[in-house]
Amino acid sequence: MVGKQTLLGITTLAIASLVHAQTPLRVMSFPGGANLPLWVAEDKGLFARERLAVTMSPTPNSVVLFQSLINDEQEIALAAYDNVVAYQEGQGEVELSTTPDFFAFMGFSRGTVRLVVSPDIKGYDDLRGKTLAVDAVATGYSLVLQKLLQLGGLKESEYRLESFGATGARAQALMENKFSGTILTTPLEIAPEARGYRRLANAVDVIGPYQTIVGITRRRWAERNRDALVRFIRASTEAIDWLFDPKNRVEAVAVYRKHLPNVPADAAKLHVDAMLAEHEGFERGGALDSEGMMTVLRIRSELGLPRKQLTDPARYVDERYRQAAKGH
């Protein structure tokens, strides 16, 4: 007969074995509601089921994010697809410590890029001589902003861009009237617009489909940690698909408010609904938007420095890991 002490020892060993089996994974992203799929994956136990112990860290800006990846301080990051292209093509905001080998392995969102301006700005002409804030001048949504201003009739010499960091920080600074406009991504435009700040443009209405947030890692790390990456993708895509199920909407808002407790219930519902819109927002199944990626390349070919003609989005993507996650 097995004694109680023996059973206790076996149970303790089993628990220790389960804990030990979890793969630690460091993930960095910009603060804000766009992290909802990660919060769902954590709170609903999807990461735990995939034997992942995920640590999520906020980044103040894209420079810190990509430096953290290249220096192996983070394994995975969520950021705009344009950033991947920029750093791979030597057009990034800063020079990195070693040759980058970044790629996008899944899509998190598309579209949702808004040019939001101060209440006194009625049109593009009113932005002449004004300062607009960006995360980084050379990467991300800065090029979208430059393209919108160009199409609005402004020359580069007629306005000033200021690196200010993450979108949430820019939204707050805009409402403090520290500059005249910025690019905001859903749901961060909702609060300023409720206070009278104006949406001057929806980017997709002007430039077409646009790939925004993607999952990013290094090729070297992915090759050595294929199973962990596949499990992360599987949990993340399941979380996104869970969000799109209407019967989960109330719980999704509750998860949102748990992580952003200062957002009132009615506003939280608006935020979640906006990120689950039919043509913009989260990507079902973690898909990548091929047309949206081509828009990124087209704008970067025109405005990125040094000038390069970029035509192949597959250079910055590897979908094998997502396909493996789907096939499980």
C-alpha cells in the first residue's frame, strides 16, 4: 500500500514537473488596449495550456523594443509591420548592435490608423508650421503621417515631426495640447475625439489596406525555439478567435477593464467593439494582410531613407510557424 507521505511526494513531484515544463517567454509590446489578445490568452489559461510562462513588458517606444529584441532581452514583440521592413532594410531609426534578422510570424491587426488633430485644426492647411508627434521619425506610422500630409498638399518643410514615443503617450500629450496632431491607432483615438479633437483622416480611406501590428521575432531564435513559437501563435490566434465570438463580448470587456481599470465600462465596450470591426482591427486567425503589407512597402519605397525599391513582402515574413500552429 502506498502511504500518504509517498502520495504527497508523488503529487509534489508531478506539480514541480508541470511547472518545470513551462517555457518562459518574454514578450514586449506598446501599452494599451491592442494587447487584448495577449490578456485573453493569459487570463483564459491559453498560454498555460500551451505550457508557456509569458512575461509581458511595455515599451516606451519602438527603438527600445527593437534594441531589446536584437540584444536577446526579449524573445517576441508586437509592433507595426513597417518597423520590421525598416530595420531589415537599414532604414531604422537607430543603428542596431548586430545585423538584424527580424521577421513577422503572424498578424494581430490591420488598418485602425487615424490622423487626429487639435480642435482648432480644420484641414491640412492649418497644419502648416505646426509640430506633429510620432513614435520615431524614420519608422512605424510616421511614414503614413508623412504620406497623408503630402496628399493633403503639405511639403516636408512646412511642418515639423517630433519623436515622442508610444501611441498612448502621444494620445495623452495631444489632449494636453503639446502638439497639433499625431497618428493614433484604435482604440486610442476614442478618448481625444470624445473631447473635441478631430479625426482628419482614416489612413485606409486614403492609402488603402494597411498592415499594422504583427508578431515579430528573430530568425535565429525562431529556428532554435520552433516549438515555443508555434505554441505562442496557437494560443494567440485562439485568443483572437475567441474575441470574435459574440457570446464572449461581455467577458472580453471585463478582461479589458481588468487590465485597464481606469477605463469606464461604457468606454471599454466601445474600445473592444472598435477593435473587432469587420474591415479594420484584429486579424482573424492571426492572418497577415498581403495587400496591407504591399501598401507599407509602397510608402516606404517612396519615403524611406536611404531610398530603396521594395516589392516583396515575403522577405520580411515567415508563415511556416503559423501554418504549423494551425495544423495541430
